[in-house]
Amino acid sequence: MSHDSTEPTRTTEASADKKGNETLPAASSGNFIRDIIDEDLRTGKYAGRVATRFPPEPNGYLHIGHAKAVCLNFGIARDYPGGTCNLRFDDTNPTKEEVEYVDSIMEDIRWLGFDWEDRLYYASDYFEQMYRYAIDLIQKGKAYVCELSPDQIREHRGTLTQPGKPSPYRDRPIEENLDLFRRMRAGEFEEGSMVLRAKIDMAAANLNLRDPIMYRIVKASHHRTGDAWCIYPMYDWAHGLEDSIERITHSLCTLEFEDHRPLYDWFLVELGVYRPQQIEFARLALTYTVMSKRKLLQLVQQGLVNGWDDPRMPTLAGLRRRGYTPEAIRDFCDRIGLAKANSVVDVELLEHCLRDDLNRRAPRAMAVLNPLRVIITNYPEGQVEWLTAENNPEDAGMGSRQIPFSRVLYIEQEDFREDPPKKFFRLFPGGEIRLKHAYYITCQNVVKDPDSGRIVELHCTYDPQSRGGWTSDGRKVKGTSHWVSAAHALKAKVRLYDRLFVVPNPGEERDFLQDINPRSLEVLNDCLVEPGLAHVEPSSYYQFLRQGYFCADPVDSRPGAPVFNRTVSLKDTWAKIERAQR
RNA sequence: UGGGGCGUAGCCAAGUGGUAAGGCACCGGGUUUUGGUCCCGGCAUCCGUGGGUUCGAGUCCUACCGCCCCAGCCA
């Protein structure tokens, strides 16, 4: 991550235009949080400091919603002079957290393109300090040990419209609280037998202020502190402290923490310590997917997907394996904006960002997913021509490659129709199309299996004058198909992924599992790809001409036996026309 | 019926009293050896609703309506 101190306060990211001719300042309009930071800088509120943090709990994998927060926090640190962004694991609940998750979170943030440099922190590093703060509050008469059962605590809390009742332990002498709390730490009491509570206001309209729990007894070993502790701080007690200890200036979090803010402030004011400014924003929701960790965990645990990195998952690990690029995800996070209104972003915007990035960068290749055999009857047997194919029409710098052409080829089954519908300008009996980078061919005969009536192969003739896919007579050939040479093609497995859910808002009408798309994965085992794809790098991406963007699966692909995941299809105008014709 | 938020196009989202940016989606048209890309054009007389202030209101006041969050020893 760069911290260019000459950068202006506001984002003025340069971006190349589509043709890469020149760089123009991006129309980055900032957002209400950057407005607040600008104002704080102007008034000198934090002496010119801008310090943010990304504070995940290591209890699951990061998803695209987290990417929004990562880009926000690290993006601010990147754009403001001297700005910093800490990575801090909020590991206050040992029963749900695992090192597998901390490792994956770090990997995902790095992959997204951000760097916390030497600022890696853990809430658990502050346990001793938090404990001392708690002692301090007890000594000030602002916290007490409560022996009510969980049920009783709930009853005493009251309801949304009725005030709570004070705990009978609320006015315990300070010395007794101190003694009990020390013994809680020493492990003298059972789980659930007592908690430390802040003494605030049982009648507060904001339920968070009705003597919230600060510590509970949990006799579980922690992934970092082991068995050093048997009392663990609650999030509400810990979180503001963590931000305070790290001297964060702007604590950015999601909307649901808005009415926790008065509590964080109460703790910090009572303690008399540094107080960051919390600003809330709306979390990201996307159509056709789910984002809650609980639901994602359920999909994984019930085997409805193949792990956290299943290419259908909205996790960063899943998107990465699917073939998404960090650039596309960052662009998406820039484009969705930032506000306080709850919203659901169309997944099409994400897909647009992906296509936009991949269109510029993905090398083109030809792959026939559902092969249909074609014999070029007037092409000499045994002859092979190596034809030149550009690697990317968007970028001449990516060069070209040679592809073999011969008498027996395969084209896409979809590219031939015996009875062509209106506007179908692909191959049909008597029709002529161009084979990309090769020749014009005309369909002369359709060979069918006598029993099933299934089309077995096509007999076509080619025009030797059309080498390269062009003739000088000005003849119009509208359709262009991709193809492979039968003798040279390489067999490949291709996995076609579709949306995991069939409705825009899974779970809205019924249990979200009922909304799962039963056809979210289609595996094609007998695809034929051009020979150059024999030794693709794991995770490398390609545009399979006229079909979509695909990447070599990092886990299952083998030299000579590639496995490709469809990242996203190309936009398909023909499919739209066909749909409209019905 | 308590508290905290939020309502600008199908979906996001600018807009901070001077006459509704931009993107996605969608619909036309052009270019094209990818029905891709690219290019051009269209797409809110109106900003949840009613009233008020003002020469002038999406922006201010007011009343109402709708949606989201909060009663874990989760975060």
C-alpha cells in the first residue's frame, strides 16, 4: 500500500480510458464519511491524523460485504496523507473463533490488494488492559458483579416499552465486587454463575444502557491466549476500548451499531480515555445471494456447497476461485457508493465490473463446450494449416498465437440449426458462416443417426479464397463461430456456474434453503479446447470466444487435463432475442 | 404503544435554498472476423405524502405514512 504524502486529501485516482490512450481523473465523488474526515482535518480535530481499522471476528470467511468495509477503511488510509488502517481481529469469543479463519482473512485482504504493514492487532492482546479498566470502573462504583441467571437477567431487562428492574446485586459494596471479580478471573466460579455488569440505567430507553454485561465466564481455550483466561469481555465492552487503545480517529461500522454508540461513549468517558468517533454506514446486500455468516456457515456445514471457497459462494475465497479479480471487486466497491440507507445492489453491477476488467485483460481462446463434428469435404485429408489468431482485440500488445486448422473440426452444437429461426445468422443447411480466424464454410449435408435421428456430423465445404476469415469479393457473412481442430483439440472439463439462488432476495418468502438454485452447477466433461491450453497456469483466466470468461481451477486443474470454471458469461444478445421470440 | 436510523428512476447513488450528476439494468440505432467490446441516443416536469416558509424547496419548518435495527452471558 502506498502512502504518497503529496496526494491531495480527496481521491483523485487516475484511470485509463477504454483505449488506454490517456489518463483522466476518475469521477470519484467521495462520500459522507470522507466529508466528515475532510471537515475534521479542516478543524484539526485529531491533529491531522486519520486512523481507521478493519476489525473482523475470526469466526468465518470474509465475503463481498466485508470487501466493502475493507476497501472503505484501507481506501481512506491510502488516500489521506499519513493515513493508517489497522487490521485487528476481534477475538473475544473463543467458542466461535479459529485460526483457520484468521489465516483466511489475512490472505483475503492481501489478495484484495491491501496491506496493514506492521499494524496487525488482536483484541486478545488487550485483555490485561481491559481487565485493569474494568477494575477501574468497579472502583469508581460503575460496575458490579451480578449473580442473576441468564433468564433472570433477561426478565430484569424489561422490554422495548417497559423499563427494567435493578438487579438485587446492583448495590454490592465496591470491595465485594473487586473480590468477586478477581475470583471470577481466578476460575473459582462456574460458567454462567455470574457476570460483571456496568451500572448505568435500568430504565434507559436505549436497552444497551440497561446495565450491560461486560464480562462473562467462559471456560474454553482461546486460539491465542490458550487457557490464560476464563473470563472474556463482551463485544460492547471491548470494542470501543480497542479503538481507543489504538487511537483510531474514525471508527467505521455498520448501521446496527448505531445505538451501541452511546454505550461505547459512556465507557470511554467514565474511564477518561481517548475517544474515537464512530460513524455508521449501511452494509452491502446483493441480489441472488445471502451474506450472513450464519447462513454461509450453514451452506458449508450442510454440504450444499463444496466449502467456503466454492465458486458459487459470495466469499472472497469463493469469488477468487470462481475467477473474480481483485481489481473488479475494488471497482465494484467504488461504484456502489456509501450511504446510510439500507439497500440491495444488483448482482449485475458486480458482473459488469468483472467483465469490464476481464475484457481488457483476458487472453482469448477457442473452446467448444458441446462439440458438433464438422467434416470439410473439400479440404485435403492429412493437411494442417497453422493460422494466426490475435490474443486480445482490446490490446494488440498481447500478441497473437498459431492455431491448427484441418479437415475435421468441431463447432458448438448451438451454432447449428436445421430449421433456423428468424434472425439466426449462424450455420444451417445451405448457409455460410465464418470460422473465426480461419475460413468461410457452407453446410452441404446433415448426417443423422438413423435410429435416434440425432445429428451426428455436418458435411461442409470451405472457400479456399477466404483464408483468415475474409474475402475480397465483399461477400457478406454475418455469423462467426469458434471451432477447434479434431486432431489437435484437447479434452477439458468445464464447470458452468450459475447463481446459487433463484430469487433476488433469498429467504424473503420462505426459508432461504428453499430458494437454492438446483442447477447452480453444470459440469461438462467432454469439452474440446485449443491445444495451447494444455498447460495453463492455475487460476489463469481466459475469454472463451463468444462464451464467457473462464479460469483454470486452482485445485482441480492438471497439466494436460485442464479444468475450467466459468467465471461469468459474455452478454448474450442472441439469447435475449430468442427469449423475446417465444 | 419505547429508543435509534432511513425514504431521490427497476437497482445503487450525487445533490448542503437557484430550477434533478453518474453507474447498473432496460429500450432503440451505428461499428464489428466474438450476437462480445466500443460509439450514439432514449429512460424522474419530479425527489414517501399533505400542509407551510420563500421571488424560488429534493434541500428549511410541520404533520402524517412506510421500511430497517434494538429485549444474546454473539459480534
